Amino acid sequence: MTIEERPATATETARQGYELTRWERRFIGGHLIIAITALAIGSLIGPLQALEFSNVDLYQYLEPVLKSYYQGLTLHGVLNALVWTTFFIVGFTNLTTIKGLGRPLSNPKVNQVGFITMIVGLVMAAVPMLLNQATVLYTFYPPLEASWAFYCGLTLVVVGSWIEGLGFYLTLRAWRRDNRGVRSPFIALAGVINAAMWQIATLGIAVEMLTMLIPWSFGITDATDPQLARTYFWFTGHPLVYFWLLPAYVSWYGMLPKQAGGKLFSDSLARLSFWMFLLVSVPVGFHHQFVDPGIPQVWKWIHALLTYAVFFPSMLTAFTVIASLEYAARRRGGTGLIGWVRALPWDDPSVTAQLLAGILFMFGGIGGLTNASYNINLVIHNTAWVPGHFHLTVATAVTLSFIGITYWLVPMLMGKQLWGRKIAVAQSWTWFVGMVIFSNAMHMLGLLGAPRRTPLGEALYVPDEWNGHLLRVSIGGTILLVAVLMYLLVMIKTVRGPKVEAALVPQMPVAESLRDPQLTPVWLDRFKPWLIAAGVLLLLSYGPQLIDQIVHMNLNAPGTSFRPW
Amino acid sequence: MGTTALDDHSDDVSDSTEHFKPTGTVFVLALFVATIILLWASVYVILLSRGVTL
Amino acid sequence: MSTELDERPSGGAAEPPLTMGIDPWEKNWMRVSIALLVIFAIAITIAGFAGGFQLPGPESELDPRTVTQSGPWAQPGLRQIGDGQFEAYVLAQTWNFAPRELVVPVGAEVDIYVTSADLQHGFKITDTNVNMMVVPGQVSKLSFTFDDIGEFPYICTEYCGQGHAAMYGTVKVVSEADYAALTTDTATETSDSSATQTTENQG
């Protein structure tokens, strides 16, 4: 087959030529330092849980620092799922906005204020977590009550991310004013769509915090309405996973094809899938509440179907990303129906990380579809299947992709070269192998009925038939610990390495599309119709139930008279 | 959703200058669909085997 | 906005039409994806709304602060309501289920009502489709017919504090003969075999 190339247009070349200023490098780097530190601490705690499943209780030796399995699990969840992701994503969106548009932030002070707000919030939430005053895991399920500082701190992290999101939007608007008629560059547009989706989605958790949890934790109110709190929480809880995932998609669509030596297969469909995520990421929260008592079955069923709808853009992504990779592989001389996969640059640690992340994400997607399937949820709800599932999605598809991004981003920001490319490649494979073992065992345990969030090593109801799977969880977790240590080694050595000449410093990979993006229809470049549609869909899918639950709100659950952990 | 709009442009690929046919992609995705059906159905069967709840 | 919508590509002189430019293979992939999701949706809908594999829904509401003082959860346990038909009232309270044991004859149809006196809990009976969140202020209900003899633990599936891993109970499904022997042993307590256990648990 012949493959002809479209030369980069003048505007594309000009945009990509923009050099980050010293301030921009430090600002983005600041986000990454916090993100990677959170990942390091959170991931080192993870194996403690995995080993507990085989009755290896390391917590007893950590008594002065970590009082219990649950405090460790709280730190693991909050640091990895909330802090690592949010700080990385906001930093990365700064990058895709600035480099994507080829211009500085229009209001850098706005982003600075947002970042500082996030840091203040993080410190405020970290203190009670470390003092064992907020051992409530990362779900805000009253009347399990954490310290007020935990709730206020996490609220500030979200508010800070809103402020930074505003900064991205203002920058895109300024660019559009100066570039009328030009299609917004994909990576910049996609980052802003994600920020907009996040701002809509976090309204749920904001209302939960401001109207229920914060007044209650300060003692202004005595009790809570746990059912309503759950509805608020899951309004945000599921779009949260798309907030994590979409930046990985930005890289898979907009960068990985370039790194693999190819182009983006379809600019239109990449945009379409992002708009669809804006539309249907949020009105799906009841699929986390399938077995809740207070929500009518028909609304659960509607949200199940809407969750199926949000699966569709991920199916589009699968085609477009794999086709972009195949195009790259064929250009590199790859042949055969499946043999072309070998021609991809598997010696590039950033590519390998993202390819392996994508492979496991296919299985994460299948598990997610299963979770969303209405009554099938009865089989796996709140079982070990669920953490098994999200360790394929957030802990691999997202985290391993972000790790892959740092393999070029950190050296680029610091003017250095990546240290230990082979170790970095091996790191991704180690993560992959560890996660396959860990998550498969967790899925199996879930099907057998093992509960999630539970130290199964000390649980009294564990039958012998679970033991093999429990052991595999521990083995997988230990392999993952090795993968984390390898990653930290590569990062520390890279950061401490010498500066190198500009030609040796990695460049930001920005994939051009096979077709000129100017051929993409205008309706795939406009916020207004999609935001209106998202608002209408949200009102229809959530409005009646929210109104009903708020009207019938009953603040009658005070919780326990003692601290339950 | 959106498919009617897409169908309006069903023959527009001809304006593309390249002739790349993603056969390998189709093959990989065929395997993917088979895996989805297999794994999803296996949990569906577990549901059916564990008794009604009404 | 309206002028921007009229924009045409600025690049080529020939001004080709604005299109999605979708590859025919990709279009087929969209069709396959949609077909797959529609088939799955039909399968779960039929199982749920015609087949009886149904989720819990709104049952009733109560005040968790007074639930142990009056009403059915003041004396949690099993009550027989007809031939082979039972109601089970289970109270979840940090970190116990009351009662800890539900003994039913094989084939028993049991309406299971669970609520919480304090925190959120979970209630999942192993090897069955009974799986519910237990939320203070709400009553969770599912019905289940126990067709197999054996022991089926019900496990708290939501984190509720330090004792969470110890929070479970057991459904004992026994043969008709064993059940008859058991009920004559405990004589008067056929309709509420768990009253004694309940007091124990709350001590």
C-alpha cells in the first residue's frame, strides 16, 4: 500500500516552534513535582494492602506512622487517585494549552492563583490524613466523619483546579480571537473540553461539601442525609474517571502517533469523541448506585443506558488510536495482520508505557461495561472486582500513560536526557506483568464474593478457595512495588543528571492529522452547542431525582458517638 | 446519536490523499469484540445462575 | 458566532468541502459497537424487568436514631409469613449484623429487609444475587429463594471503621427435616428464632 504524506501547514509549524519560557517550565514542573511525589508515597503504601491479603501484616512495623490498614488505604487512594491525577492533569493541560496554541497563558496570574489554591488545599487535607483524623478512604460517605480540614482541603483542591481551568479557557478564547476561521489545535481544544467537563461534574461534590459535610464537620449541623450525599458524590464520582482518562486520550490521539512515527488517523473523530465525553460523562452516576435503596429502578436503568452511550466514544478511540499506530508501524516497514505491532518503537520507554497502558485498558473497558450493566452489578458490586477493575483503568491506562508522558516531559522541561532508557522500558513491562497478576486475581475474588476495602487477611469469613487468589494479589502487588521503585530511580537519576545540549533534549511530540484539520466541520470546534446539549441532558437525567431527593432531604443520620477507626 | 449526521457524509473519504487501509486494526478490533462478548457473557451467565431477586 | 459558523477552510485554494472524512472501516466499526451495546442493553433489560433479576429500589424510610427502639428492627430476625415464605429483618450496626444467623428451610422464599442504625454498610450474601447498600434512614429490600442447602455468609461490603472485616453473618439453609427438628427444639420461638442473638449483639 502506498502512503502519501500531508506536509505540515504553516500554522502548525509556527505553533510547534513555540519555546516554553523559564516561568512556564517551572510552573508546569511544579505541578509535576507534587504529582510524582504523591504517586511515590501513595504507591509505596499500595503493596502493604496487597501483602495483607496473604497475612503479611507490615502495618505493625509502621505503627508510629500508619495506625491501620485503613489509614494506609486512605492515603493510597487519596494520593494516587486524587492528588497524583489532578496535579498531573492540570500541569499537563497547562502544557497542551501553551504548546498546542503556541502562545503563553493569557492570564498567568489566574493559573498561579489556581495552583496555589490547590497546594493550600492539599496541605490542609494531608495533615488530618497523616494524623489518622480522616481515615474515611476517598469516598465522602457520611455519617463516617473525617476532620473538617480534610473536607475543606479537598474542596480547595477542586476549586483551584476550576480556577486553572478558567485560565485555560481564557487562553483558548484569546487564541481564537487572533485566529478566526482556523480550527483549534486538537490537543489544546481537548484539554479545555476536559476542564469544562470537570467543572460541570464537580458541582455534585461541591454541593455535598458546602451544604452537608463541611457544616456537619464543624458541628453547625448534627446529622446528614446519607442517601442524598451518595447521589451528590456520584454525580462527580464517575465523570472523575473521565477527567483522569481524557488527558491520556489527548496523548494517545495527539502525541503517541507522532512518537510512533505516524499521524493521527482521524482528526474529526478525535474531536467528536471528546465532545461526546463532555455530553455523556456526567449523567451516568446512578450506575455507581445500582444497589442503593433510595433510587427508583427506572432511573438506574436510564443511567445504565447512558453509561453504554459513554462507552461508544471509547470504542471510537480504540479504532482511531490503533489505526494511527498501524499507520505508523506500516511506515516503519511493519507487515501482516498482526505482525505490524512488532514494528512499533518498543525501545522507546514512553511509547511502550502507553502501548501497554492501552492494552490493559481494553480489559478495563470490558470490566467497566460489565459494571455498568444494570443487574450484572449485583454480581460484583463492592467486591474486590471493583478495585481490580480500576487498577486496570486509573492505575494503568491513566497512570502508566502519565508515566510514559513524564519520560519525555520531565527531561524536556529540565533540558536533560532521560536516564536509563532500558530500565524505563523494563519498568513499564514490570508494571504490566504485576498488574495483570494483581487485577486478574482481584476480579476472580470479586466473582467469588470477596468484599472490597477489606483486610481479607484478618477477615473471619474467608474460605480456603480464595487463598490462591489472595496470594496472587500479594505477588502482583510486590511486582508493582518493584515497578514503582524502578520508575522513581529513573526519575531521580534524570532530574539529577547533567544538562545536555538542546539537540539531545526530547521535543514535545505533537501528531499531525492525516487530513488537514481545516476540513473538519465547524460544529466540531464550537463549545456552545455541546455545552447546551450537555446541560439539557443533565437536567433530564438527573433533574427529577435530584429535586425529589432534595425536597425530601432528611438530616437524621448523626453516625457513631465514637470515632470508628 | 450523531450517526445520521455522519451518514450524510458517507462517501467523503475520497477527498483524502492517502490510500491506507487499516486491515490490521480491523483484525485487532475483531479479537477485541470477541473478548468483550466472551467475558461479558460469562458474568451475565453467573448472574443468571445465582437466582432471581424479585 | 454566526459569521464564524460560515467560515470556510483558509488553507487550499480549491476549498474542498468540510467533512468528517470517516474511513469506511471505521464507519463499520461504529455500527458494530452500537449493535453490541444494543444487544447487551436488551439482555440486561429483559433479565431485569421480565426475568426477575432486579435491583433494589425505594422501599421505605425511617429514622436511624430510633430504629432499635420500635418497629421491626427493634427485634431483628426471621418471621414466617406463610408456607415456605419468610421475612428477614436485619440490622446493620457498627460492627455487627443482627441477627448473626438466619436459619431457613431449603426452598424458603425470603424477603430481606436491611437497614443501618449508624453508618453506611453493605449486605452481600455470598453465591447469591443479594447485594445491597445499607444506608442509614433507608430500608434496603431484595427477595431471594434459597434453593441450595448450605451456609452462605452475608458480608459487610462497605468500609465502616476498624471492625469492618469482622462484620458478617450466615444464612444457614437446612433440609425440611432438619428445619422441623430445629423449630420444635426452640418451641415457641419459631417466628423469631433470633431474639436472643440480637440482645447478645447489641451488648
